[in-house]
Amino acid sequence: MNDSPPVVLVPGFWHGGWCWSPVAEQLTARGIRSVAVDIDGHALRGRAMRARWARPFFDERSFATEPSPVARITASGAAAALADRVRKEGGGRPCLVVAHGMGGVVATALAELAPELVAGLVYVSAYAPVNGLPAGSYRTCPENVAEKALQLLAAEPKLIGAARIDFGDPERRDEIKEAFYNDLDDQAADTAMALLSPDGPAGIAGERLTVTEGRYGRIPHSYVTCSRDNVVPVALQHRFIKEIDAVSVFPTAVTELDSSHAPFLSRPVALGEAIADASRVRLEAA
């Protein structure tokens, strides 16, 4: 392993640390130590809802109305849990934190909470609510008009406390693939969809974060844009970059990928190289 800072890979809504496996392999091949984590409410840090498993007698009404078991999770709470993991993985060194999708909200909160733990931030088609608005408020902004995930919601988030999608619905399978994995082959997309958690905690998307130039703003940033993303449209990605630059001491380094919302699965080599580049920059600056 080289002397690059350890890399902590943070997934977004509905995903878990599993999605980073191809990228972790790329980083290992480059001598970079990395660990993929689950954010609160997802994968091994989540809780199962009863209605999800009520098959073959699946009840759509129960699925749409059962309160989410992860409804109480907030961005600041998830950031505190992530800080504990980053502190452990760094072993006294700050880590390069790579965040995808709504995981960017948690990473942003972490950077303000404990900037001493973060050598740099790499957003991968991620939400970065740095201007005082909650991430969920961007759903109605003009830059989000091409988004295709909200139409998949199976319940009202305010009612159940989560952004809930039935990833097992065979009638919406093609829509789910188009939203999340439009550049994956059918087998890979179906495998990924089978691993997704149904609930993204509304408390993460709904919390207003305050970031400051003296804490968050002094952490170097990179942003990997995904031009074929139908969950976080590229226009919204560029809005986040502008808003980051407005509060940051450092300009955001941008890497563009021709990818869906899942470059960790469809473009792991290119994404691994982008993360390695950011790691090298952090090493040279240390």
C-alpha cells in the first residue's frame, strides 16, 4: 500500500457498501486502502419493513402505509455514526471520503462536524446541500426536471417517514433500471436491484445543514459528474458544484463520466482512477 490517505466509500439512498466492491478492487490494485460503509438506515445498518416480505400475498396498501422503521434517522445522526467509522479507519489520519447520491448529504454534514477527520471530499453524482436548504427541497428545482426516481415512489414520504420504492415490483422493473442502471446489462441491473433497500430516511433528505467556510469550506473537494444520471440529473450536479464553490476556499475539481447513476458498477475503472487522482492530490498537499 502507498502513503495515500485511507478512502472511505459512502453509498447513497437505497444502496449499501456492496455497490462499491468493483471500485474497491480498482483502488487496491493502485495500492490505496479503502473501506465501503453503510449509512444509517441501509443494508446492515437498516431495519426491514414487514410489508416488503409479505409475498406471494403482497399488499400494496400495507407497503404504501407502513411507517418506515428508519424514519427517525437524520443527516446529523448519520454523520456522527460515519465520523466514528472514519476515525476508526483513519487510525489517527484523516481519510478521503467518497460519497454517492444522498450519501453526499451525510458526507457534507460529517465535513462540518469533524473536518479534522476528512482529508478531502469526492462527490459522485451526489447531493451537496451547502446553502442552507434541505436536500429534499431540490426535488422541485428546474435542474431536477429530468429526474426519474421520484415517480417510482410507492408511498408519500411525509406519511411514512421515508422515500420508499418497491424494487421487487415486476411491472416497474424497466422504469427502475432506466432510472438507476440504464448503462448496465440486464443481468447486472437485476442483481443490483435485488440488493436495494426500499426506504431512504426522510430525515436525511429533510434536515437543513449549516456549513461554514472555516470548517467545511477548507476541505478540498472533487466532484464526479455522471452525464446519463436519471436520479441526480447532470444539471443538478452542476448546480451543486457552483454552490460548493461559493462556500469553499478551494475550487471543485470536476471529472466527467458518461455514466448512469451507478458508475461504481458501470464505470469502475474510470471512477477508481478519479478517486485515485483525488487521493494523490491529497497526498501531495499533506
